[in-house]
Amino acid sequence: MIDFMFHMPTKLIFGSGKLKELANPENVPGKKAFIVISSGGSMIRHSYLTFVQNMLNHNDVESVVYNKIQENPVLDHVTEGAKLAKQHGCDFVIGLGGGSSIDSAKSIALMANNDGNYWDYMQAGTGGKKTPKNPALPIVAIPTTAGTGTEADPWTVITNSETNEKIGWGNDSTYPTLSIIDPWFTLTVPPKVTAFTGMDAFFHSVETYLSMQRQPTSDLLSQQAVQLINTFLPEIVKEGQNIEARTMVSWASTAAGVCQSLSSCMSLHSMEHALSAYYPQIPHGAGLILLSRAYFKHLTPHMPERMTDLAYFMDVDVDALPEEKRPFAFVDALDKLIKNIGMGELSLADYGVEKEDCAKMAKNAMETMGVLFTCTPVEMSEEEVTAVFADSF
């Protein structure tokens, strides 16, 4: 924590009603937008797409809409989207929706300004390990969920369906130029999605607090995010129209995203990427929940002080516990939080995961996202990773 870099080039505009700032000409980085949304139709049903286009119209900005993004975004759609953005002469890209849409927007923005295949630039697995010649087109991120924090970091996670590889990547140019976080646009998110996305932000915060890449600013933000999510996520799962609580969780998500820029997630995310690469029907937040208890039980004995801190941030009276039990209080608090958001009965079997795939997923996690294992303060063997997968059933 003595040596670190603070680099955060994204302009963040946060607050209820702030999406109107998109009409400000100072906030528009081009004249023709390529708008990336999901295939689910929620951006159209709730008129969010229309709202964004109306704001752009104030500055005579044209737009082209791409609406094929899946819950776990795939390489084919990045390739197709980039081709369309080039064909239509778009000069910036807007990611509107959840993390999948914004991640896809980042990758499309990169490939709309570079040749070849996006996988040429992956630095792990079967990736080509090349360096892009050109920066991405300017990116505007407009999250309508509170969870991924991708509006505040350069990372974009895409799955190569042919090779079952789900890999994160990013460079300075894939930081959004502008991110507008308007909690009003999270009011329509259903309870289950609210829970899954909120827990994604929670684990970003926890992992960056424990990470070997942690630093003073990420420590402070992750502490706050853990506290806010533990307090307010159960509230908004039960009462989604609570704008004050929604605002708190939206900020926690963005703060956790900043943490991912300044610090790094750990191998829990590597393992979930492997899980949902083989089982793409699993939402990312659900996968993290399913693996988390076994994962943190494995880590707790190796980092007792930090695990005790996390329990404290979750309002556990750790001083009242015997000293030897304090580090394990976090896993108990985590279990309580998972139950409080209605996910206590969630199981890998719900998604058809086969236990015999544990070794295959462990190998995948270490080969495709091995870099996050180097950020984990505990060295984990392939056998240990396999055991964590198995213990998650």
C-alpha cells in the first residue's frame, strides 16, 4: 500500500434526474452515437432509450441502436456491433442498461476503431495478446442497474462461446469518457436482478479490500460500499421504489467500480467467469453468491485481520466475540445478507451445474483469468480451486 497509482479519467455525473445532463453539449463527445442495449427489451418498454435519444436530439446528435446484448455478452455481438458502428459512421458509443450492455459498448468502441478480431487483443487463454493500434471511440456509460461498477472502470468482460472463455480486458481508452449515474433509472429493476447486481458490487468491494493491489483510496471506498450494500440492498429488494435506498446502492456500485480501477478483484471473479462461461444462463451476481461462502471460508484463516474488518463494516459486534472467532464472523454476516435478499436457497443445481465439471472449471479459471489469482493474498493450487467449486454445491 506504500506504492500505488491513482488514475481515474472518467467524468462521473451522479444523482437523481442527472441524465438530463446528456443534453448539455459539453457532455456529448460526438455527432453520431451507436447505442448498445440488451435484447430483453426493458430499455424500450420503460422508454429509457427514447429518453436518451431525446437528450441527444437537443444537440442534433443522430443515433443507431444495437439491441442484441445477452446477460453474459459474447464475442459474436462485439464483432457484429463494431461492424455496424463502422458502417454507419458512428463516432462515439453509448452503453445503456446493465453491465453487459456497457461492457459490450466498451468492446464495440474498441473494435469500431481497430482492425482484426476482438479476441486478438485478449491477454490470456486463446487470446492473441496483441496491443490495439488505436484507442477506442469515446464511450458514454449510462447504467440502469446498481452492481457492476463498469461505469467507473476500464474493464469489459466478454465470452468467447466457441472456447468457453470469459475474460476481462481493458486499457486507458476503454474508461468511459462520461458516465451518468441516475438512480431513478434503477427503480424498475425487478427484485431478483436487484439482488444479483447488488451482490456483484458487494463482492467488488470485498475483493478489492482484500486484494494485493489495494491502496488507501480503494480501502476507504470499499469500506463504505460494503456498509451501504449491507444496509440498503435488503431494503430495495423488498421495496424497489425507495429512491433514497436506491441512491445509496447506486453510489455503492459506482464506488466499487472506482475500487476496480484503483485496486483489483481477486480469484472469486476468475472462478465465476469460468462457471458462467460453461453455464452462460447463470447471471454473474448469482454465480458470485453461489461460490462466495465456500471461497471466503477457504481464505479466512489466511487473512484474519482483514476478514475481521469486513465483519465490522457489516455491523457485527466483533469485540463481543472470542478473538479466534472474529475472522469467521464475516462469512456468517455474508450468509445473513444472502438470506436477507431472498437468495438463501439459491443453488448450483438450479442452473444444472454438474459437480463433475469442478476440475474443468478450476483449470479454466486459472488459465483464462489467472491474473486475478496473483492479486489474491493466498496462493491457491488447482486442486484447492477445484475443492472450492465442489464445496459450493
